[in-house]
Amino acid sequence: MTDYTYFTDGAATMHHKNGKYVREAGGWAFVLLVGGQEVSSRSGGCPLTTNNEMELYAIYASMRDFLSKAQSGDYIQICSDSSYCIDIFTKWAVNWEKRGWKRGRNKPIENLKIIKSIWKLMGDIENMSCVLVFTKVKGHSSNPYNNKADNLAVNAKKLAFESGEIIGYGNENMLLGGKSKYA
């Protein structure tokens, strides 16, 4: 059994224009530890996105990376400073799925396309008899791996803003909603 720990983060910039928020660009990243040792990191970004989309994409990319390496019985821990992301997969998604992927009072779910894609990957991980754990970490704290993921995401956001293009690993499967539909 191998222990994989992914520290994930997302970053995005928005600004006010004519009284509305306008999406500019975002970045995502993960830092991978295997057996407690840092072994790799990945990042990417895209224009016209939100912070939550980038936080979710970092989780999606880390799970795809895990599935490319994993063997039956391996352990994967996703560490995120996003309460939104942790709560989706530890509290809310089970009920959303039961309600046909709707929130209470039949309200739509934001970022549903990527959430459902992550949910499918979670099923793939479970089918491999791997253990998946989500852990909330404090953002902008003394955790060097979370800080590294944050720095990588911010740098990817800057590159995406400057280029106006999707950059980085996995960009053929962005799976984002809103104006950034790249799937």
C-alpha cells in the first residue's frame, strides 16, 4: 500500500466593471507527496474562470494523477484549504445525487459539470479498493506544501491572464461551467 497526499489549491482574479464582477483568469495546482516525501507538482490555468472552479479543478487533476499511478489498496489524501470543496464531497454530494443533482428546493448546483466528474473519479478510486480521504487545511499558514500549491496556482493564473489561453496539465478536460466550457 502506498500513501499519496495531494495538496491542492486554486486562485482567480475578478474585478468590478459597471457594478458587476468580471472574471479575468485563474490557476490551479497540486503538490504530491508519496510516503511523506514531495515527488512532484503540477499546475495550469485558464481565462474567464472563478476561484471555486480552479479549486475543484486542482482536485480533479490530482485524482486523475492518482488513478494513473494507483494500485489496489493505495491511500489518497486530498488536502485543500477550500471549505467549499471539502464540504461538497464529504457532506453535500450524496444528497445532491439522490435529488437528481439538485440542491434543496430544487435549486441548481454551481460547477456541476466538474463536481460530477470528480464524483465519478471518486467512484473509480473506490472501485480500486483504494482509500480516499479529504482533509481541510488552513490556507496561507505554515504548511509548506499548501503554500507551494498556492504559489503555483497564482503563477499559473498570471500566465493564463497574460496569454489569454488555457495552460498546463489536463487542459483538454477543463470541465468548467459558465463562460469557460472547455470540455
